[in-house]
Amino acid sequence: MYTPQFSNKATVTVRRLAWALGITMPKAVDKIINELPSIFPPSVVCPLCKDSTKCQTCGFYQQENASENVA
């Protein structure tokens, strides 16, 4: 499993967010990641993807398919 190294600023920021939400840092990171598809549209991210084997578990893919199913 890949364990990313975060900058000191990112670590401090996530820690404060976790405290404010009353959750652990890993859960705070999950919340941040889950919000990314609302900030960065799948139409921008998906075409630049370099690993199509993980689409089924990617938040961008799921949001893209959900918006297609609504239409």
C-alpha cells in the first residue's frame, strides 16, 4: 500500500480540521478526498487518468456515472 508523505503545512492543516470535526486524521483525509469530485470535475480528471484498472473504486468515476444516470 502506498503511504504518501505530506508537507508539514498539509499535516498541520488536516490535524486542525480533524480536531474541528471531532474525527481522526485518516477520516479527515477521507472527507477531503470524498469532496474532490465536487471541486475538480470528472470531465477534467478522467481523460488524464493513467490507470483505468481502478475506475470502479474512484470517486471521479462514480460521480461521472451518477450524473450520467440522472439525465
